[in-house]
Amino acid sequence: MKNLLFSEYTLGSMTLRNRIVMAPMTRSRAINNQPNSLMAEYYAQRADAGLLITEGTSPSPNGLGYSRIPGLYTAEQAAGWRLVTNAVHAKGGHIFVQLMHTGRVSHPLNQPSAAKVLAPSAIGLTGITWTDQEQLQPYPVPAAMTYADIQETIAEYVQSARLAVDAGFDGVELHGANGYLIEQFINPSANQRNDQYGGSAENRIRFAVEIAQQTAAAIGADRVGFRVSPYGAANDMHPYDTLEATYALLAEKLNAIGIVYIHVVDHSAMGAPAVSASVKDVIREKFTRTFILSGGYDAQKAEEDLQDKKGDIVAFGRAFISNPNLVEKFAKGLALTPPDKTTFYTPGVKGYTDYM
Ligand SMILES: Cc1cc2nc3c(=O)[nH]c(=O)nc-3n(C[C@H](O)[C@H](O)[C@H](O)COP(=O)(O)O)c2cc1C
């Protein structure tokens, strides 16, 4: 049987040298939300992957919900990202930027002063969040977005996607997962609007679909991917009756737009609720282009799921943090270094670029 994990894969107009994807991971090294040369070194160290997807990156000052996450809405930020894309391309890699607007998963102390904490409805998250200035703080209640706020935010995604191309990215991944702004619209536990952006499945996915349509129109559908996390519980997402029908409709609409991939998060290996086989099957049925698997994979399970045609390429997260040469280690069957969780989000080189 032909090995699939190490074989080439055609994604849109790109040829990936293997089917190993580095999953998007927030690492909080972007001081002042500005991408930098340390980040370029980190991504270049991992450029053997067929495709790298960057950490969540905000298309708007309003989407900067965490300390030290990068933005992509100014020319200066695009110039910082250029260091990253040049370093990755110099090693023959490919890289998409994940556009993540945090919405209500935020705190004013983490945002620039003129920014706002926005969400579909004025429903605050339970619990607390980190701020560099005043350590742990309760989440604020977000402002419910007006129609004008929604249109402005969609335009910010489009502008950010254009900047991504200017910065040399091969494409953008729209973060529709893990309870951030796009999923806040999709999930009725965070969206209690009674306009055309809330209520029915078609209305709740409208924000996602309009962003996908307009970014695809701006930069080309084969440069746009989309990440989803059905049944995910992160950031106060709760299951609901029409969940599977909602994702079926979303997959159908994204397929019609012609975007290049859907990336499905399954965090059940991290203690999150199970993701039903039926929801993955319906997404795969409705979305006919590339399907990225992710969550709890090792090389063997990835190869099995590729052989079983459960997906086309496979994303690895934590293993890439502590094994920059993961592709080589997989190929040679070498033992993996475990990651140090205490340095996942701390500034500086420790636990970032110093793994061998
Ligand atoms: C430190 C860390 C940061 C993460 N940040 C993001 C993120 O910015 N965007 C995202 O979609 N997922 C994020 N994730 C989830 C990963 O992309 C991935 O789905 C998860 O780690 C499960 O894959 P794994 O079992 O291979 O680690 C993060 C995970 C970790 C461990």
C-alpha cells in the first residue's frame, strides 16, 4: 500500500510536499501585536510541513482579545508577516494565515484603546481571562453588534485577506471554530439576534458565508480555507438541536463559493466532547474539496485515517510545538519530545524556538 502521509498533495494551485499540516496555534510572542523576526525563525524551523497555518491573527483592532497575539490590518503588520512568509518560502514551505477575530473572548486591556469588545449579542463569557497589565480579570459583557458593525467587520476580513496576499501568504484560513466571533454567530447560545444574522441556521451562518464569499472574491477562492469545530465546547459554546443541519448547510454554501478546504477540529482527545462521525460525514459529503483532519493525531493514526479516506491531509498541533523537525521524526520513527505547557503563551524564546 502506498504511504499517503509523506506523499505530495495538490491544494488549489499549490503542490504540498507531504500531507502533514502544522495546526494553527496561538503562541503570544507578538509584542504590541506586531509579527517579528523571532516568529519568522519559529515558523521557518517548522517549514518541512506540507502546509503551515499560523496562529490566530486578528483582522481588526476589535479582534485582539488576548495579550501579544498578532494583527494583520496595518501595513506595518503586513511587513512583519513578510519576514515570516519569506523565511518559510526560502525553505520551500507553504503558509496560510489564520484570521481570528476573538469577538467576546476578549478584554479591553488586551485591545488598543479605541477598540471595542463586540459580539452578536450582549452575552458575556463566564470565567476569567489573562491581561498582562492586571493579570486575571473577568470577561466583560460585549456590545451587541449593529448592522453597521457587522458590515464593517466583514470589510475588515476582506482588507486583511488582501494584506495577507501582499505579505506573501499562500492563503488565509477563516477561523470559524473554538468559540471565536464567527462561531459566536453560528451557535445560538451566543447569538440571540432577531435580524437576518440570527435565528434560523441560514441566518446564523450568514456572517460566516458573507466573509467567505467576499474574501474569496477579493483574493481567489483557492486561497481561502475555513476551520470549524462542531460540538466544540471552548469559550462557552453549547450543543443545540439543529447543530448537524447547521454544519451541513454551512459546508454546502462554502462548497458553492469554491473555497479550497474545510478544516475540522476534534478536541475530544483534549477532554472536549466527542465529535460525531455523522457530522464529519455530512461535512465531507457536502464539501467536495480538501478536508483537513485535526486533533489528537500521531503518524500512525494519521496514515490510517488517510487510507480510510476520512480526510485528505492531517494537522498536528502540540507535537509541532516541541518538535520543529516533526516531519523528519515521523519519517524516521524517532521518539517525540513532549511540549512544556508552561511556555505555550509566554513571551520570548524559551519553549518557542529552543526545541531541538
Ligand atoms: C498552545 C495552543 C494554541 C492554540 N491556538 C489555536 C489558534 O490560535 N487557533 C486555532 O484554531 N486552534 C488553536 N489551537 C488548537 C490546535 O490548532 C489543535 O486543534 C489542537 O492542539 C489539537 O491538535 P493536537 O492534538 O495535534 O495538538 C491551539 C492549541 C494549542 C495547544
